[in-house]
Amino acid sequence: MKRPTLVWILLGLIWGSTWLFIKLGLEDLPPLTFAGIRFLVASIPLVFLLLARRRSMPRHARDWGIMIATGIATFSICYGLIFWGENHISVGLTSVLYTTQPLFGLFLAHVLLRDEPITVRRLGGVLLGIGGVVLLFSHQLSAKDPLALAGMCAILVSALAAAIAVVLIKRWGASIDPTWLACVQMVAGFIPLLVLGVALEGNPFRFHWTPLAWTALFYLAFVGSALPFVLYYWLLQRMEATKVQLIALLCTVIAVFLGGIVLHEALDWRTALGAVGVLVGLVATTWPVRRRAEPKAAQEGGGS
């Protein structure tokens, strides 16, 4: 396999496990502050990595604007909503809903990226995926948690925010060093999370810091954030944005499996069918199309 493919698989395996650790950490910690501390801790090794490697700082104002704006979209908005939403719905359902990110990214890429247009087949896949999401919503309407529906909406908005950030980076930030990009994004993202979290959730030093909470925090920060986001932006420089976002597919498989084994989460037929609709729709939107070879005479400029 080529290195980009191996990195794609590795990121899917890592991030597929993070949904479980988010759920475990939320048993003791409030969502916004938990997310903010995760990226605060994750940014520390990236700062040391930049100092050790002595990578030159981005000089253009546009690069800094892209890093800060996408950092807020990715880490403040996206992950803030993920942590809040997963507090009210299951791990498996959260991960399945988040697979709508490539669906949003498909439309955004069509507008901003010339090399990734929408085709009839891809549009059909999008509509199929939306149908799957509708089924998922119908299941959650009868959930016991009164905020379950709001939690689902939060995950969908988080997927949209992530898709916007990825396409913007692909369009205007492809030349930025991946380590600088990930580090600045995290710093720009965790500050609003902590400010809002402390204001709404209280003093972090008074939280119930159990061994499980510490384990979840350090796993998410070091295994699920620091190096993976550097690899993610490295991959985005070498692969189409739509294909990169398909990592959500593998993440969903891992997350649903772990949710069932560790947390004993069950999915009924509507959730299962909705998940299939989303996944099949995603595959349809991104499966490579083989172009028919042009006639030899046409290639040589001949013809009648």
C-alpha cells in the first residue's frame, strides 16, 4: 500500500476508538470543558515538536486567518457540539450521524474545488445518505432523553462545520506546514471552549476527576489528537478532500463495534437501516469512476 492509504486506515482506526473514550469521559466531566482541556493538553507536544524541528512560522496573513478560522470551526464548534451531543445519544449513533461530513463536503468541494465536481451518481448517494439520516431521526424521536433529538442535531452541525474547515484548508491552506496548522488550530479552538466551559460548567479543579476521566482525557489528547491531526493535514495535501473525509466510514465501523462490546449499546432495525443508507450513500458519492478509453483515431486527431 502507498503511505497515504496506510495513513488513511490508521486514522480511521484511531478516531474510531475516540468516540468510546469521549463517552467514558463524559460520565464524570462536563462536555465543553472536557473538550477544551483535551485540545489544550494535545497542543503541548505539538509546540515542543515545532521547537525541536525548527519549522519556519507561516508568514502570510491569509495563512494565519485560515488556521484560526478553521481552528474555531474544527475544534470550538465541531468538537464542542460533538462532546455535548454525545452526552445525550449513544456512541454508535453519534459516529453514524457524523458520517454525514463527506456528504456536506461533497457540495462544498463542488463549489470551491475545481477537481471535485458533483456527478449524478454522487448526488444520488447524497440523497440516499439523507434518507438514512431521516430514519435515524425517526428512531430517536422516541428516546427517553428529552435532549436526544437536540443531540443529533448537534452532531449534524458539527459534521457540517468539519466539512467546511476541510474544504477551506484544501482550497487555501494546502501549502501550510501540517504541524503548524494543527497546533495553531488547537490553540485557537480550545480557548473559546474553555472560556465558555468555565462560564457555564464551573471550575475544572472541582470536577470529579476519576481514574477513568484521566484515562479518557490523556487517550483523547495524545493518541486521538496530537499526531493524528498532523497526519490528517499531511494526508489532505496528498488526497482529494472528499476521499479524506471518508475516514468517517471506518470510524463508524470501529465506533459501533466498540460501543456494542464495551457499553452494550443496541441498535434497532431503523437505526441499522439508516446506518446502511448513510454508508452506501457515502460509497456511491466517492467510488472512483473508470473513464472509457477514447477511440484511437480520436486520440490521434483523426476521424471522418
